[in-house]
Amino acid sequence: MNKVYNSRLILIAATLVILNAAFGIAAQKVEATPPTRAQALASPAAAFAFFQAADENAKIAIRAQLEKNPGSRDGLLLGQSPYVAIVGCSDSRVPYGELLGAKSNDVFTVSLAGNVVSDDAIASIEYAVKYLNVPLVVVLGHDHCGAVSACMTEAEVGGALPQLLGKIRPAIQSATKACVGCDKEALFAACIAANAKLSMDELLNRSAKIRTLVQEGKVGLACGVINLSDASIQWIVTPTTVTPAAK
Ligand SMILES: [Zn+2]
């Protein structure tokens, strides 16, 4: 019995040694030659290695910045002070801060597919305006939005996705009604614009805190659609035109 037990222990130990060696070699390989951006798509491990390599590059850039200007990042540790909160889409083609030329600490971002506004998104914006004193909230849809497109085509989706698309559907319905005779492209654009406006209205209608701050003129609220190709924004509502109804 003991013999069997001992041989099992030896087998487990040997397996661990082999696994350790294999993973050690893999880790060394990743360190030596990180995967390319294209290779990162091939597997979770490659994506993680690429992510780690990107972080290494970021660290190198920050170290260089600190060498040139010691203490330049100390302010970040004291707390954030963004000047704008953006409610946007989680689409990876829309890195809002980057598109707008923003620096670290400029943009407070709440991103959900289709720039929908959930309870948690509202809470996040309330946190931004109440505790960070952010003076401007912008709801920003974008052209070629996949979530809006999926809702327009009534794509069959499972899991929690129908719930999300349900938040976009009223915008599709109102835009379709208003855009009589529009071609496919114009209707798509109208739906995206209506969806951004709907999310802005949701912020106003569902949050007494946000509504009050807007009414008092302490927070500006705007919405628009950003163009992926040149970052130009087609504004639908600017802060001066937002007049929330008292509730
Ligand atoms: Zn989108």
C-alpha cells in the first residue's frame, strides 16, 4: 500500500516538475518574444502575454517621462479631477480619451455596448458629478455601432444581450417612425443619433441628482455621435439647449 502511495507521490512530483519546466519555458519565451498584435487574437494565453508586453512598454514610457520630469505623476495619486464624464459605447474602436486627445485624469468614462444607460451607469455618473465635481457629462454614440445594428436587424442573441438590446429598441422605433423614406445608411445614422439622445434622456429622467445639477446649471449635459474616421462629433444636444422638465 505504502509502495503504491509513494509511487503516486513520485509521479505527482515528476508531473509538477515537468509542468513547472514547461510553464517556465513558456514564460521565458513570452518574455523574450512577446506575441504580435495579430497573434494575440489566437488564444487567451497569447492575449495575456501581449497585454503584459503592452504594460511593459507603458512602464518604460512612464519611467522615461519621470526621468525627464520627476514628480510629474505625483498628482495622480492625490485623486482624480476629470473635466468631463463620457457615457459611451464599449466598442474598442472608440477609445474616447485618445480620440479627443485627452490626457490621464481628463475623462471619466462609463462604457456599455450601445452606450446604454443601466442603473450602474447612472450611479457612476452620479458619483462623477457629486463626488468628483465633474462639470460636464457627454453621451457619445458613434457611427457603425454594432449594438445599434444588432438591434435594428433584430439579431438573435442569447444570454443577457436581449436585455441590453431592449434598452436600444425604443430609439430604433422612434427613429424608424421619424425617418420615413430614408435609405439604409440614413436610417442607421438616425437610429444611432436617437439612441444617444435616448441615453441622455434616461440620465435626466432617472436621476434626480443629475437632473437637479443640470437645472441648477452646475452640470452641463450634451449628446452627440462621434465619427470613427476623423473624430468629428455631430452634436445633437449641447449643454445650453438642455432644459430638463422639473419633476
Ligand atoms: Zn457601439
